[in-house]
Amino acid sequence: MATDLTARIANNPKYQELKAKRSRLGWWLALAMMIVYYGFILLVAFDKPFLATRIGTGVTTIGMPIGLGVIVFTIVITAIYVRRANSEYDTLTEQIAKEALK
Amino acid sequence: MKRLPDLTRQLVTLAALFCVSAAVWAAGADLGQADKQATNWTAISMFAVFVVGTLFITKWAAAKTKSAADFYTAGGGITGFQNGLAIAGDYMSAASFLGISAAVMVGGFDGLIYSIGFLVGWPVVTFLLAERLRNLGKFTFADVAAFRFSQTPVRVFAASGTLVVVAFYLIAQMVGAGQLIKLLFGLEYWIAVVIVGALMMVYVLFGGMTATTWVQIIKACLLLAGASFMAFMVLYNFGFSTEAMFAKAVEVKTGIATAAGKTPAEAAAQGFSIMGPGGFIKDPISAISFGMALMFGTAGLPHILMRFFTVPNAKEARKSVLWATTWIGYFYVLTFIIGFGAITFVLTNPQFVDAKGGLFGGGNMAAIHLANAVGGNVFLGFISAVAFATILAVVAGLTLSGASAVSHDLYATVIKKGHADSAAELKVSRLTTVGLGLVAVVLGVVFEKQNIAFMVSLAFAIAASANFPVLLMSVLWKDCTTRGAVIGGFLGLISSVLLTIVSPPVWEATLGNPKGSALFPYASPALFSMTIGFVGIWLFSILDRSARAAQDRGGFLAQQVRSETGIGASGASGH
């Protein structure tokens, strides 16, 4: 890529906005995923009886919805990022490209 | 393409030679870990249908595979949805289908903990790497890692990282295939290994990424459909009440414990233990370390990373991870239900259980017997064929990524300094594919008697400790330099391998040293080897005052602009 093109894009406030927004969202969501997963693992390591607590009168334990919840959370958090990136960030990217290449 | 007939002839000769030597091997050693079953013709004919179908696809793909770009990335013309299915097909191995459902049958909730580990890496891939990979890379992840660095050292590192990960993953798949075919088809071990080796060579050699992608897509659809049917039938039998299913499973487990001579209170406790965490996680350090290997290893597996270059742009790359995550998450929910179904329908049926309470054919047969229980003999054949097709799809992806590392990173960039023409590069890829196929078959035979359970987790640990740190730091950290990336990457690679060798599962369980003699007390090295990798990259980068380092740092802005916007990115389809 030509150096002046790089400089032009890098100095575009929209590029700065895109970079900051995406990196903020990406790291926050990555952190959320780690807290949920390692929280689950630590729960398994340190409080097994809690996960084996029965819900109501049946045999279903609280661990079951929590485990399933981690799976659903993983999919949902990915969907949140992809949705935002595919609409908001891609629009910004298109604008940046248009301004840089005109 | 005129060379193909030549190549075919050479291949056939090689394969024939190899069959002879493999037969000699097999004659000398005939005791497997899995019991050989009666020959299952239903399963074999269904598998034959799959093979014929995929060979037609390969023929179609071969006509489209003309350039190196076609070979490595299917010309970049795969859609996000297709790629998502292909990634899922690449990732859902037979080990996770048979192994996790068996683990759930044995330990209940513990099996769920294990499968969750394999899923949580996907958001990390999405947030930090997927679109940046698409924007910076062309054919291999080394394109991204070496973007602003001195090409030769970084490519040599990336190719080493790729080949080591691919080798361990491949051995695990080949041995798995051999064991599986004894169970499912009732054929000899070496036949399975040779069939897998030969078919994967054909797919990759002639059809390149296009054929590999479609084999993976078809396999993913078949596996998801088969597993969905099984889970549906299990739930249907319990009136779609998971509580009823769990209650029955606890009752069955309690009954088994009672029959083993436990007191009623002990038996009830043992029966209920499947509803909560048991012995899977022993110490928190091992648990965290293993979790890190799975989570970050996913973001460093070369055959998975390579799939992001098959889509045309960042948007499709993101869509593909979302689809992949959805399918893989759904699949793990299915295996959980299948595992519980195995408790209620397989463990209670004398047709599947021997006098000692074990499953006929070994522990991994849980899902296979359940297929018979809920769908009869024809469905059993279907699931057996799908399990075998699964291995084929995974090994084809692995071989392709190994071949690309050799031809694109080592041959075209390191040896030819970027001046290799497409045809020569393609030829090297194909020769490497043949080489890798033969090596895989030999390793599959050599490792037949070994306990290879640790190899997939080792592959993840290496990917997390070597490939992932280099990739992440080179893309996101301005001050990263060639020297830092290469030294840190190799430190991560070497430390993860060494720590695995001296850990209890390998040192004691596999190598047979006395208990307690392992130098490294934890089950997975990732917590330590990843730290070594990252600290190594950081330290050797900040200490690097060379002229090259200044050039590396100076290149960051251009790299960042392209990684964020994709402007200037090689549209893989636009060649």
C-alpha cells in the first residue's frame, strides 16, 4: 500500500473511531468470555456441591442450566460482535475507503 | 494439469508398495486396544456411497483447481455460511463425537465441562483474529505473522509451528481411524489407516481446498443430521422432558451401583453423581491450564486459521465464525443428550453390555450402540459411516494446511524468495501432500499400540503457546520485532512440547515411568508455556535494537490500517 494512502487513512478521524470502537468492544467481550468460562471452571474446582444442588424436587441440578448457559452465552456473545461489526463497523470502513480512494 | 496422469501413476505405485509393507507390519502385530467386530456390510456400503460421492466432487473440484490460489483457498469464493459449516466439519472430530458422548455416559456432567472447553475459543478467534486474518493474509497464517517482518525467520517458525501441530493432530486422527474401523466395519487396523491416507491424498491432491471444503461441509451436515436424529429420539422417548431423562439415568446408575454391592445410600449417591461435577478437574492449576490450551489453541490451529482465507472479505469471515460457533455449540448439546441417552438405552440393554458391565467394543462405542438402539441396523450403519467420514474430512484439512506451510512458506517464500511461479508452487504442494499422506500412514501404523489420548490436547497446547502468541503480538503490538516473534515463538513451541513430555499423562501413563516421577505436576502445560511464549516475544522485542527492528516497528502503521479496514487486502477471489 502506498505510504501516503496509509497516512491519509490513519489521519482520518473515522478510522480512529473505527479502531477505538472495535478494539474496545473486542477486548470487553473477550474479557466477558474469559470471566464466564474461567468462573465456571473455578466453580467446578472449588464448589462442586453448589453445582450439584437440586433445583426443586427432581434430579435436575443447578449445574445443568449453568453449563448449558455457558454454551448459549458463547454463541450469543459471538453473535453480538458479528452483528455490530457487520453493520456499524463495515459502514465506517466503507466510508473510510471511499474517502481515502477518491 | 498435464502432469496429473504422471503423478497418478507414481501415486498408485507408491500406494501399492506401501500396502505390501503395511501388510507385513500388520501380520506381526495383531492385538489392538479396540476389539475387532464382525464385518458390518451396511456400514461399509454407506461409507462407500460417501466415498463415491466425494470422489465425484473431487473430480469437479479438480477442474476448478488451476492455480496455487485455487489449491490453497478455493479461489476465495466460499461464502460465510459454507465456510462456517466447513470449519465445523474441520473441528468436530470423531474423537469429540464418540469421545464426548462416551465421557457423558460415564461421568455425566463432567463430559459437559470437557466439551465447553472446546467451544469457548471461538469468540476469542472472532473478536481478536478472524477479520484481521482475512484482511492481512492470503494463503497461510504465516502471511499474517510475517506481514511486516523479515520473511525467512518468521516463515521458518510458522512452518515449524504448523507442521508440529499438524503432525500430532494427524497421528491422533490416524490411530483413531484405525481403532474405529475395527469397531465399526470389522476390518483390520492397517486397512483403515491406508484407506484414510489414500483418500485424503486424492481429495487434497486433485481437489485442493475446493474438494476439502465440500468434504467437510457434507460431513458436517451428515454428522449434525445423524446426531440430531439420535438426540431427538432420546428426548422423544422421555416425552421431551429432560428431567425425566435425567431421572431415568440416575435410576440406571443407582441400579448399576447396587448390583456392584454398594449399600442403598452409597448407590444413590453414586447414581446422582452424574448430575454434578466429579473427578474431571483435580487441581485448579491443571484445570485453568487445560482451559487455556483449549481456548487459545483454537485460535492457533493452522488448519482452522487457513479456512479464513477461503472467504472473499472480512464480513464473510465474521459470518463464518458465527455459523461455526453455532453449529459446534449445538453439536455439543447433542452429544450431551446422546451421552445420557446411552445411559438409559445402552447400559440397560444386555445386547450392548458384556457380563462385566462394559460396552461391547470398548468405551467409545456409546454413541454407536445408541444409534442401533434408537434407529436399528441401517441407522447404525449410517452413523458408523459418518464417524469414519468425519476422520477423512479432518485429515484432509490438516494435510492441506501442512502442504501449504511447506510449499507457500518454505518453498515459495524462504527458498525462492517470493519468486516462485504458481505452477511450481502448486507442484510442491502436491508433492508435499503425497509425502504427508505417506508419513501419516506410517505414523498411524507405528503409533497403533500407543496411548495417543494426549496428542490432541498437546496439539492445542502447542498452538496456544507458539502460533497464537506470535500471531496476536504481530498483529496488535507495534513494538513486536522479527527477533522477538521468532525467539518467543520457538520458546513457546519447545516449552509446550517438553513440559508435556514430563507431565504425568505422558511420563507416567504413556512412557511407563513410576508414579510420582513426573517433573511437571500438571496435566496441561499451556498456563506456563503460553506465558513463556508471550514473555519471550515481549522481552526479545524490547531488547531488540537492530536496524531490522526499526524497520519492523516502522511497518506497523501500514499493517494496522490494512488489518482494520481491509484496504489493499488481497481479495482472494479478485485475481
